Amino acid sequence: MDSLTPDELIAEARAGNDEALGVLLDRYRPYLRLLAQRGIGSELQARVDPSDVVQRAFLDAHRDWTGFRGQAEPELVAWLRRILEHNVSETVGEHVRAQKRSTRKERSLTESGDGPLAADLAADQSSPSQRAMRGEAAVVLAQAIETLPDDQREAIRLRYLEGWTLAQITEHFDRSQVAVAGLLKRGLRGLRKFFDGASSSDLL
């Protein structure tokens, strides 16, 4: 089942194959988790696990699968992002209401971030670089980030997805700038290694 392409998995899942649907959705877990982290924001992540929000989105996707009318991966990615955005919005709203905070704290998944990777992964803008990183390519990039050790993954996410400065990341990790720069360097090296080692079939 893992050898099937996303479009083949979609066809199997639409034919009623629950195993194919499970394999299919799990392919997008790293990508959706990155988007959930952006949408929830760093402060709220102390109380909300983005993985839980992604899992809720998957449960909704299972429940509503018969309503999915697409046949190709770009349509599926867009559909999953809409489901996730709804769950992030509800989650943030619940915490805002519970703490009597303004709903202005809520962030949309489609809102542009400060860093270049933020635009690549989450924004529906029109520049060639942003268009190139939407859909399947963004999913593969998220999978590559997922392979990094925890501290490298977090440093890469904060620097390139959230647009944090080196000083901010240094304070977050409570480490020296040299140490944080090392995390970023090793993380980027790990990403290059992932893509250098991936065959063309892996990136379909």
C-alpha cells in the first residue's frame, strides 16, 4: 500500500479501502502539523498540542471522506487544509473565550508569515516561488523537516517558518547564538541530505 502514489491511494480510498485512506492521510501529517503550529502560535502551543489538532482534522476527514470530490493530490491537499484551518480556528477560539482574550489573537493558516518558508508552506499568493512550494512540493518539504532531530526541527521551523531572529531563537532555547547557529546549520544540512538521497519517484 505504501508503494502506491497519492493519486492511486485517493482512487483506492474513494473505492472504500479504509487502509488506503489511513496511509493517504498519514502522508500529510508532517505538513499539517507545521501549518497547525503556525496557526496556533507559539504562546498557545504551551497549552495546545498541534498534533492533537491535526488528529482532530484527520477524524473529520474520515467522517467526511464521502464528500471529497477530488481525484488528485492538489485537490486533497487543499481540502485537508480547509479542514485543518477550521479546527485551528475552533481550538484558538475556545482558548480565547476561556481566557476572555480578543479573537484578534487568532491567526489564519492562509495569512502570510514573516519568513520565506511561511509563504511557501501556507500562503496562497501568486509569486512563482510560492506557487512552486504549494501542494505536493510543500508536503515533501514538511516530510523532510520531520526527519530532523527535535531541536534542529524546531530551530528550522522558528527561523524559516515563523521568521524568528537568531536572538529570539537563542532566548527560546536558552543557548548561545553559536549553539543555535549550529542547530540551524545541521538542520539545513539534514534537509539537503534528505533531498539529495531522494529519488525522483520519492518526490512524486
